[in-house]
Amino acid sequence: MSAASYSVGLERCAANHVPLTPLGFLDRAALVHPRRAAVVHGDLTRTWAQTRERCYRLASALVAKGIQPGDTVSVLAPNTPAMLEAHFGVPLAGAVLNAINHRLDAEGVAFILRHGECKLLMVDREYAGVAAAALALLEHGPLVVDINDHLAPAGEPIGKLDYETLLAGGDPGFAGIWPSDEWQPIALNYTSGTTGDPKGVVASHRGTYLMSQLQITNWAMPRAPRYLWTLPMFHANGWCFTWAISAAAGTHVCLRKVSADAVMAAIDQQGIDHLCAAPTVMAMLADGARARTLPRPVRVLTAGSPPPLAVLDAVRAMGFEVEHVFGITEVSGTPVSCEWQDEWDELPAAEQGKLRVRQGARAAMFEGLMVGDADTLEPVALDGRTAGELMLRGNTVMMGYFKNEASTRRALADGWFRTGDVAVLHDNGYVQITDRSKDVIISGGENISSVEVEDVIHGHPAVLHAAVVAQPDAKWGEVPCVFVELRAGVEQPSEKEIIDFCRARLAHFKCPRRVIFHTLPKTATGKIQKFRLREQAGSASAITHLAGRG
């Protein structure tokens, strides 16, 4: 038999090739476990059968309101049932889901609505004020739907109708508009706000389907996990756990706001066994006033800046089983993890700590990871010292950046996604990030562009040069620290004046927490030597109580 024989009578057809999409997870969960709790939100519990009906009602209602395949539908809401339902209902209408970071200011939200070409915006009433201010900045605003979540604080409606009324008009028997091609977009997730080079990451049905399966298999998730939503659903679609937990027919336990008390109460009352958390959340849980032994082990994925060893030790002593992972919005989740080796259990605690902060190795369902020279693609030595750029390749990598072909070409050059992170490889092949070539600050799990902050500070009349770097922080992992060189002959402003100047122009979480005034170190060509500033920001004196916290 020749190879050509395999090309005859073995064609792709509807019976043997169906576009991959995570949308089918909803039908399966409702079919097999119709009475199992799908969503818990305070005193509200809905089954999988009820959740499925609501998602299809939403899809039908959106179509009735004129939403066409490929339109963008945005949601500005915390981790609530409505936000979860949008992850199925919006794409079942053939539309693209745009979950917006509710920590952004009005200008940031307006930028996303405008650039993302939003046709309909659903807004939780807690964020009605910022949404109204954002809409006022648009020439042509989208149709607005108010989400009156029963646990939300009081707020004035700004929409034409509310979410429950929208659903009531939907058809529960709606068949849904399913993707004809798995390469069609399912979500649009922004990694930056009002910078000059917008980064709207477009995720495909295929990529999110595979990332959902990756999360289940790489974390070895059991049947019916009870998952607590401490990770924002707007953050890369909750690393695709919005769909992954549904695929496992688990229970989504929602939290509007994350606090140590709320997390511990959910663990006690809701039987939580899985959650994802930024190092800041773990630091909250490790606080001495609340630290105690858990009633059962709780598994935690943490990403972003490596958590301090003291925090890791404290939460592990409580009963949290912590795994450090690496992810980025452009790959829809966390395909790299520091999978623990049995023999490491015998090592001293200090050595274990050094191992735990590594990002680790690629998941089985992710195809490629390399650390190498950005120009030649020559891999670095496995010596833990030679630095290169971390590059990824796999089926969960984004389709590209929305309306930004130049950035897409740069990011996906030569068959690799360029993360912009500088890393080393250890002798066992595990990767460890040592720097960020893009100077992105990860604060509380959220990315902050130092360039965006610098641009704002440069607008202060006394500032000649400004350089923003990450400074260690016991609560947030990292916070922005700005070094300011003043114009000649001007009076030095106070630290508070600079911080207030930023707060009037940026979301507060992006604002610097410390301001240092002096001449900035520069190369012969005038480039600021940020590595020297990072050394200073990371000194012992920098890890003190910071001005402007809050």
C-alpha cells in the first residue's frame, strides 16, 4: 500500500470533523448533571439545566437585538453569574466576547469600547458610573444593558433595559449559532489600555477549547471540582477556567470582591477545593490574624511574580497545595507550570523554595517552549545563567492582535510567539523568568505598562525624565516605582503631588507608590539604564511602608 492510498475515500466530512469549540461543554454538563449546582453566588444557586437555559436565552435575545456573527459584545462586571453566562451566551449568538477589566478608568474603558467596535455593552450596576463616563467619550455608543446583580451595591441604571428582562425575552429552545470554522474568534481580551499600540488579543474557538482541556489535564482536575472565582473572569477569560470548570461539570462559586474572610468562608461553607490566585491573594490568606488549618486540602494555581517564600510556606502550612504557573493572555491561559518532582521533597526548605519559584515546563497539551536568542533563535544553554527570550508555540496561541497587523507580525515572527520575557533554563529543562524586556509590572495579577505610566508623568511641568520600574511589595507582589529627574530651575514637587497627578489621569492600581528624585543613569546614547534603577527599587529600603497605598 502506498501513501497515496490513504488519500482516497478518507475525506473530511461532517461526521468525522467538527470545529473545536468550548461551547459544547455547556450542553454536556446540563445533559449529564442537570440537577448539579453549576453556579453559587451568595444565597443564589442554579443548576446546570437552569444555567444552560439562561445562556441560550441570552444568545437568542442578543440576536433579536440585532447582534450579528462577528460583532463584539462587551461586559463590564465582576465575577458573577452574568459574567459566566456571557462566556457561553455571547459566542452562542455568533458574537465575540469582550470581558473588560473593571479596574480601568473611564478613558481605558472608552478606548476598549471604541477600538473593539462594541455593539452591545452589559454593565454591572456597581460600575455604572465609570461606564457612563466612558460612553460619554464615544461618538456612537453601543446598546447598554444593566446587570442588576442581587449582591451589587445600589446604582442608577444607565441602559435601555436590564439583564433579566433581556433574558426573559429570549428563546430557551434557540439552537445557537455555532462556529463553522474553529479558527473563528470567540473572545477579544485587552492587555493594555490607552497606549499608542493597542493590544486586543483575539482568541479562537479552537485555542480556548484546547486551553480548557489543558487546564483540566495539566492540573489533574477531578470530577465535579468546586472552584472559587478569585481570579477575574475578565483576565484571559479566567485562564479559560470559565469553560474548563464547565467541561468538568463542576461548580462555579462566584465572588464579587476578593478578601481573606470571603475566601475562607467559601472554603468552609461551599466545600471549595480549587482556586487560582495571584500572590497578593495568598499573602492575604497567610495573614496571621486569619491563618489556620483548612478543613480539607485546597489546590491553588498562582501566576505572576513568584510569591515570597515566607508566604508560600505559610499557606502550605495551612493546607493549600500551591503550584506556580506561567501564562499570558496571548496563549489564553497558563500552559507552563512548575510540576513538582518527588525527590524534591527530601531537599532542605530553602532549596525547595528556590525550585518553587521557577515557571517550569510546558504542559503535555502545549506544543513548544524555547528560551533562545531573539534574533538567531539559537537555544540557550541549560545552565541557569545564560539568558534569552522566552518563546512559545502551540495551538492555544492567539490568532493575533485586533486591528494591529504590525504587532501581530512582530509577536509571531519565525514561528514563535515572542513573550518579551527574559529567562534562563536550568539543567532539568525548567524555565525561570529573570526579567521583562517590555518592562511590564505585574501588580496583583494585573499587567501595568511602565511606558503608559511614564507618558503620564512626563506631562507634569516639573518633570524632565521619568522611568518606571517594578518595586517589590508584600501585598501586591510588585508596584510601580518612579524615578524622576527634574527640569532645571524648577521647585521640587512632593511625592504626593506626583502620585496625585497620576491618580487624576490613570486607574489607581497603575499609579506609582513611591517617587524618587535624582538624576537618572544613562548610557552614552542617552538611554536610561533601568537595570540600575531596578537594583535600587529592590533594595531593602524600598520594601518599607509605601506612600499612597490604596
